[in-house]
Amino acid sequence: MAKQLQYGTTAKLFHWLTVALLSVQYPLGWFMPEIHRGAKPSDALTFHVSLGLTILALIVLRLLWRITHPVAPERSLPAWQQLISEAVHWLLYALVLMTTMTGWLLASEHGWSISLFFAVPLPMLTSKGSLLASSIGKWHGTMEWALLSLIGAHVAAAMAHTFIFRDRIMQRMLPTNLMIFDTNRESRKAW
């Protein structure tokens, strides 16, 4: 299968929808009341888990799309940047998957009966009090911080390419009507 040179509309939609959902998910998770054994799931927790499962489904679809619609690395990047870029993207997929799955395991281990957006009951991944699920679920917070750190590095690299290198790398993932700096640093172009 030949690799495309640019990300298509579907890949861009998956990317920016994931960004939007994570932008809601992180503050929601941080500002929820204390979660502890014996606590009853609140509306905020139900929404948090529902949003997490939506992100899980979206990232699985995005991963399948990326596998079936590969995009060639930007040729203007040095080989080491291409390698790091590819590694960061695959690590982002892995961390989103691990973060959402550890959260679902944690909710299952607590024995919480949660419905998807207050409508569809979610299956439990394990029985209440499972030691293995408890051990894995405790990694949820660690995964959150690892993912947030990697997202920060990803955004920093994108900003460096946009405002320092001005090499049009970001143009590949931006909606087509956004303005970015041209490579000659003298003019701005609509893409």
C-alpha cells in the first residue's frame, strides 16, 4: 500500500476530535470529588468514564485508520526527527489506550455500576475487589501524567515547527483554511 503525502480529512477529524475530548476529560477527572473504595459513582464520574470510553473507541478507530491509510514521513525532516515523530505518535496511541483501559479496570474493580452517558450499562471488566485489576487500576494516574507529558512534548514540537522552523510540517494536520507561515518567512499563505 502506497503511503499518502498528506493527512486526509478523516485523519484530521480523528486527531482534532481526540484533542477536544481530552481537553474536556483531563479537567473533569482532576476536579471530580475524591474517588475511594465504597464511593458511589457520581454524575461526574459517569460522564468521565463515558467520555473515556468514547476516547477509547475513537483512538481504536484512529489507529485502524492510520494502519490502513499510512502517511509518509515529511521528506524535509532529518531522519532522526522522522524516527522520533513516528515513535511519539505510536507512544501516544499506546498511552491513550492504556490510560482509558486502566480507568475502566479501576471502575470495574470498585464494583461501580456505570452507564455510557447515563443510557447504556457498561460491562464490568473484572469482579469487584479483584487484586489484579486493583494493581493495574492504580496505574491510571501514572498513565494520565505520562500521556499529558507526551502531549506537551508533541505540542511543543508542533509549535517549534510552526513558529521557529516555519517548515510547514503542521500544515499537514491543520484544517485547510487555517493560515500558517510560509517557508520563506516573509509571507503568510492560506492552505
